[in-house]
Amino acid sequence: MSGRRLRGFTLIELLIAMAIAVLLLVLAMPGYTLWVADSQIRNAAESVASGLRSAQATAITRNRSAQFVLNNAAAPTAWDVMMVDTPAVSLQTGSFLEGSKDAKVQGYDAATSLATTVAFNALGQVIDNATNIVQVDVTFPTISGTRPLRVRVGAGLNGVKLCEPAITDATDPKFCPP
């Protein structure tokens, strides 16, 4: 049986394969981290946009004013949709802790002050109020290089728009209107 060769891997071949695998992992980790952060930003922004659209649809279907509220003004972790005349009763709730726990969500009014609420009338139009949310910025402050997103809401937009503030070309569909 000395004429037959044994099949398998040598220790040197295994060590080289492991070294290559570790090198590839080290090279891919920063890109993966950035991808996860961008995914959390996108999840939070889509959650906010969905909540705003839900509040608008609720106002239209119930023929009464409804509002969207970001909970915990300093660091929102969730949102609620409720009727304006019965604000203690939440009709729908969304949480950022599910798919975007590390994303920072912050609502602003027209004067760029912190805001937590926007109300829609029975026609689905934003009720004019100086303290209404006009934009919600979603960022990931702990990782540089991420793409922040913005959710705009207002009369000139005909509803809700998810956009990227870094885009300056007004013809791009992802452009944020002023």
C-alpha cells in the first residue's frame, strides 16, 4: 500500500486557507458595518414615513383630525398615530427598537426647533400649526460615512417624502425639497 497516496489537506494548506479567510473578513468588516448602519437608518426612516402616511390615511378614512406623535422628544424610540380629540388612545404604534435601535430620529418644525407632533385634517392635509413636524432627520451618529435620510411632510409635498439631504440635484427623485 505504499504506492497509494493519502488524500486530504496538509496542515500548511489549512493554515493558508484560514489566513486568507481572516484577511477577507478583516477587509470586509468596515463595509459590512457601514451597510448595517445604513440599513438601520433606512428602516427608521421608512417606519416614520409609514407612520405619517398612516396618520394621514386615518384622518381621511375616519373623517376626523388625526395626529402622528414621536414619543420621547429628546431621543424618540417609537411613534403613535392617534385622533386629535382623543390623544390618550393610540390607534397604531411603531418602534425603532425593532430594526433600527441605534438610529437617531429627530423631528423638527419650520423654525428647526425640536418637534414631536403633526396633525392632519379630515382631507388628509397638514393642519397649519407653527409647532408641527415638517421634517424628521434619521442619522447614525456613532459611525461616520453613513447616508442620513430625511422624511419631509407638508402641504407643498402633497403628503410624505423620503429623501436624502446630501443630494443637491433638484432633478433627482431622492432630492429633499426646501
